[in-house]
Amino acid sequence: MSSFSCPHYDFATDQCHRLNTDCVPGRRGCVLMGKVSFLVPPEERVRAREEEKRRAGPGSSMSTAGRGRTRSSG
């Protein structure tokens, strides 16, 4: 297992500045494409991310920065 820090990744928005889209390591155009292997293929992760965005709808601002966190009620 290893880690990787991408100079094109924007932590605040979870976006790739190189591709001007969501960051999905290994996707077409990514600096990692073809250099590493993933347990879940990048194409499948891209499809899942697009499906998530589609379900969220065009009017919602789907920010992935807070994904997985829940708000406490007080």
C-alpha cells in the first residue's frame, strides 16, 4: 500500500484542476492512469460518481468535501 499526493487535486472541492472535473484517481486523463491498479476499476468509480450527481439533481449543490459526515443536533 502506498500514498500519492497529486498536484492537480483541490482538497476544498474534491476536484481535479487538470481535468476540470471530479477527482477519481486513475480515470481517463489522470496522471495515474495505467500506472497503478485499483481494486475497483476507475471506470466503475466514475460511473458511480456520475450516478450520484444525477440523483442529487441539477438544483442541488453536491459537495463531496463533507461526504460521510453527519450533522449533530446540538
